Amino acid sequence: MAEILPLTRSPQDRLQAALRLLAAAQAEQRAAISAFRENLYVLRDSTTKLQDSVHGWHRAVAATGRDLETAREAVRTLEATAARM
């Protein structure tokens, strides 16, 4: 069976290799942080649109409630008029 000899690398070579790996990891991290920030902006915009939509829905429900109350008053007036006849 053949003996596997370890490759000897100088400390300088190991340092350079480690620095290259570190630089690559930092580049990946920068890209990930950039993508994360972009997604936060998208989330902010989406929640703003959702908030606007909910406020619009709330206004519509309130207007419907007012319309209903107006209709109830009209029905009561008609009932009172019919009762007097």
C-alpha cells in the first residue's frame, strides 16, 4: 500500500490561502446583507400598502355603518308614518 505524504506548505502560503477564504466569505456576507436590506425595504413597502388597505377598509366599514344607521332611521320614520295612517 502506498504511503500518503502530507503536503508541506509554508506558513506564508497557509496565511495567503486563509486570507483568500476570508475575503471570499466577506464578499458573500456583503452580498447577503445587501439582499437582506433589499428584502427589508420590500417588506416595509408591503406593510405600508397593507396598512393603507386596512385603513381604507376601516373607512369603508365606518361609512357602511353610517349608511345603515341612516337607513334604520328612514325605516323608523316610515313605520311611524304608517302607524299614524
